[in-house]
Amino acid sequence: MTASVEAHGYAPLAGKNAVVTGASRGIGEGIARKLASRGAKVVVADVNLSAATATADACGNDSFAVELNVADPDAVRDSVSDLVDKLGHIDILVNNAGINRDAMLHKMTDEEWDAVLAVDLSGEFYMCREIGTHMRGNGYGRIVNVASASWMGNIGQTNYAAAKGGVVSLTRSIAKELARKNITANAICPGFIDTEMTRGMPQHLFDAQLDKIPLGRAGQPEDVANLVAFLASDDAAYVTGEVINIGGGYKL
């Protein structure tokens, strides 16, 4: 177990196996660490295996990393099959993997559109389909899909907003399909979170985003991770099909 679990004796996810995609850094890393701190064994899935391994090592609890491109349906199918063989059961799925290729509508290329839809929407579908099928057989599961506040629309992000809007509808649909099998599915929509990506913005743009947040600060990955840990636990057993904003009151 991780040090925090041992120190506080709080392990509501003990005995659970979790898969977190895009977990080598930022929000995904925060989620992986939080689930591990609550007792879960975490599979850190990412295209960057070395960075994913570092996250898994930090998680403890016999967590481990796998290299995975969620946009490749064959790779997802094979990887999930291997994980089921190795773990026996997958209880929690957190779909966090995502990319952005921002451009104004009149300048956006086919490649920029296709790349974002492939990872941010199709990737979540592939993971939900494969792991959701496994969860159906077990009669238990917790699925958390990471969307974004941008699903409501944002300048220069037609591809990203369309993908994240699709994630919201995907989640609401699978929640209805899977509920009878004791599987919950919820979407979370982070607002402006302080990560390596946002820290790469020019300072004046960073500050402009802060001005839109009533709580007066950027969110931290742990703020998002705390919500995910709740939704992944049995404390949220009666919460499904919900779309939850987490942005300090931030509105686009």
C-alpha cells in the first residue's frame, strides 16, 4: 500500500483494480495517485511508457504501466484482454487520455480534426466498449469519463469541443445501458486546471483565465482526482449518468 493509505488507514478502494488512461502526467497522474492512495491497484495506461512507469512506481500498491494508444481499437482490445488475464477483474475505468489541436474553424485541417476525435472521443468509446463488456460479466464497475468544460463550445476548439460533447452523450447513453449490471458511468468536466500544458500558456493568457474563476485560482490535479475517487467508490453507488463540472465556478 502507499504511504498515505498506511498512515491514515483509509482504503475504500482496497481490492479494486483500476485502469487510468493518459496517466503519465497532469490530471491523469493526479487521478492515478489518488486512486492508489485509496487502496486501488492502478494500471497506468499511456503512449509514453517511461513516464507512465514513473507514475506507476509512485503509486505503489503493485501498480504498473502499459503502453497503449487508445485511438487504436485493436490495441485496446488486445491490451484489455491481457489485463483481464493478468488481474482477473477490472473494477474501475477512468478515461483521461486526450489531445488538443487548436485552430480556428477556417484554418483547421482534416488531420487536426481527425486526430482529436480519434483520441478524445473514439478512444473513450473503445475503452468503454472493451472494459464495459468485461464489467457486465462481473456485475460490477465504475466508469469515469473525463470530458471538459469546453464541451459547451470554445473559440478555436471546434474539434476538441465536438469530441468532449460526444463524451458527455456517450457517458449518458452507456450509463443507461449498464445500470442494470451494477455499473455506473459518469462524466466530469474540468475547467482551468494548473498543469504543465496550461503553464505553457503566455502569462497574460493564464491570468485572463484566472479572472474568469469565481474562486480566484486555477484548479489542481488533486481537485479533479478527489472527485474521481468519490465516483469510483461505493459511496457513489447511486450516482450514474451525471455530468459534473469541476472548475471553481468557471464559465466559458
